[in-house]
Amino acid sequence: MQYIVYSTNAVNFINISHSIHWVAPL
């Protein structure tokens, strides 16, 4: 269960990172 949660958080983090990159690319 923890592995699934960790994987989900990792995917969400990547999605947020991509969103920030598109909104304000550094």
C-alpha cells in the first residue's frame, strides 16, 4: 500500500512540475 501511495505522489509531483514548467519555465 505504501508503495502505491508513494508512486501516486511521485506522479502528482511530476505533473505539478510540468505544470509549473509550462506556466513559468525557468
